[in-house]
Amino acid sequence: MRITKVEPIILRLPHVTEAVDGTQDDLLIRIETDEGIYGWGEVDSSPEVARAIVEAPTSHGIAHGLRQVLLGRDPFDIEQLWRDMYRATIYYGREAVVIHAMSGVDMALWDILGKATCKPVHKLLGGSYRSKACAYASVLMPETAAEAQRMARDYVSQGFTAVKFGWGPLGRDEGLDVELIAAARSGAGCARLMIDIGQQYTVKQAIRVAKRVEKHKLYWMEEPLPPDDFDGYRRLAGEVTVNIAAGEAESSRRAFRRLIQDCCIDIVQPDISRAGGLTETRKIGTFADDANVRLVPHAFKTGILLAACLHLIAALPNTELIEFSLADSPIRRDLLTEPFQVVGGHVEVPEKPGLGIEVNPEVVAKYRVA
């Protein structure tokens, strides 16, 4: 079997706002083979920039586009292809958007491997620890405390046993943040509550707010600091009792090693569509498990990424939560012919070959811009 086509596909809603909502546009990767088997991947990045990484012509020996590396190759050689893509882009890559683009390619290759062998991806990753994952509702924080309380109550009534609010107005004013968190806790009742600050705080602010909301028993405080503030994370972890979660912005194993070893975070959050795909994220998960750190993959995109996360969660011992975006975007909501459903607070791990999903071609055609 050989790779015959590598197609980056950009989807975008007609109106994109300034909201920090990655479901307004998307980059899909579709890889085809000479045996008619194809695979889907997804990239959480700037779609146009990541697309250029795929399509770029060769400049010189260590400055290739990804397509040039992949065409004519055996899609089963996933580990070798990952290393070859990394080496072929090392002059301008090594992390960030290049790894983002590689992530979508890697995801599609695992989808192909599963379809070709008639096995779900989690079986190829080593087998299953679990057949379903506990889903947490993931939404942007609203502007008012009343709305935060109402939304949290609604999600719990829908069967979610965990809720996360993030970004939105968080970080503008500490007093408002405390008020919003208190309201969310009131609405969530006994459900697990997580708050994503969106990288807005200094260390001193994070310590102050964490102590002020300690009585609300957050399950975790997510990304209170900028991604590169490793010293800040280490200090924060030593001064607060709440679990600290971070990692969605990282794309290199080196950065995750620092977060886990040096920063003493409690929960690591690699995004499979940013951190090197399933190939690399599985290694990050194993490293986290060795350090007794829990892994909860970041997943604020479509059902393609959600499927990849479910397979990873099934195959790792140190994770059981899945982020379930409730963003009101037709790209997120309608891209799969059979969208994932939350039943009893859980999402079933797909058992069909590959990622176990089918993409709706009509939705792709409707929102495709490149």
C-alpha cells in the first residue's frame, strides 16, 4: 500500500468572531492510498498556516513540505514517517505549527492502519483499559454569574457529572472571576467543576484567586499562566491546594517533560491535534504515567479529534476524562455522519475499524473554503 494523495481541507463558518473558539474554522487532513483506503485527521491551529506546511514545495534537504515526504510511502510506517517529517522540516519546524500539521497527518495514518487491518485504533495502541470515557461539558465562560449558574445547572441536568468553563471574561478582573466561579459551583452542585483561566494570570494573581475559591472545591484550575512560564507553574503548584492542569499549548515532548518533571502540575493536557498526533501523545501519556501524573487530552474541535482522544484514553492507564465541547458551531456539531453522544455521563470508545468515524461530505462541501 502506498500514499497517493495528501489533501489539506480548510473549513470556515461564514462569520468568524474574536471569541477564543476553535470550532469556527478547521483544518482537516485526508490521506488516500492506492488501495482505496483513506484516513482523516484534524489540526487545531491556524488553518492557513498549517495548510502551507503540508503543501510547501521542497526548499532544500531539511526544509520540505509534508506532502513531499509522504507521497509514495507506506502508510503503515507511522513511526518512521513521523521521524522523517520531523527531520524534513527541522530547519523551520521542531515545534508549534509544524508539529500541529504533523499531528493531523499522524491521525490520518492511524485511521488508515486501523481500516486496513479491520481494527479500532485503540487495539493498535496496545489494547483497552476501558470501553468508555467520562465526558465533561466544555464551554466558554459567559459574561454574568447568573448565566454561569444557569448553564452549569443545565449541563448537570443533561447527565454530565463534570463541567468546565473557560476563557470568555476570565482574567479581566479577579473579583468577577471569583463571582463567576462561585456561581458556576452553585449551578453544578456536587458535579466536578473545572475552570480554564486562559493563560491570563501572573503567578501572584493565580495564587490569590486559587486561595479565594478554595472553598468551591475546583477539580482543577487550567492554564492560569502563560505557556512558557515554567518557573511560575512550579511556584504555583507549591503554594495552592487546587489541582493545576496545563499543556494544551505545548507541541514538543521536551515541554511536556518540563511541565511534568519540573513544574509539578497535577494534570497534563496534550492536544492530539497539536502535540504530534497519536504517535507522540501516547509517549507523553506513558511519561506522565511514570511520574504518576494524570492525562486529560485537550479536545475543543470536531468529532475527528474526539475520536482520536477516545482511542488514546482507552489505551492509557492514567486517564478517564474526555473533553466534550458544546460549542454551538455546525462544523463541530454536524461534521460526522454519526456524532458522538453522551449517555449516562459517558461517551463510548469507537469499535469500528480505524478512528471509527465517517465524515459528512455535504458538511465539508458547505463550509470548505480551500
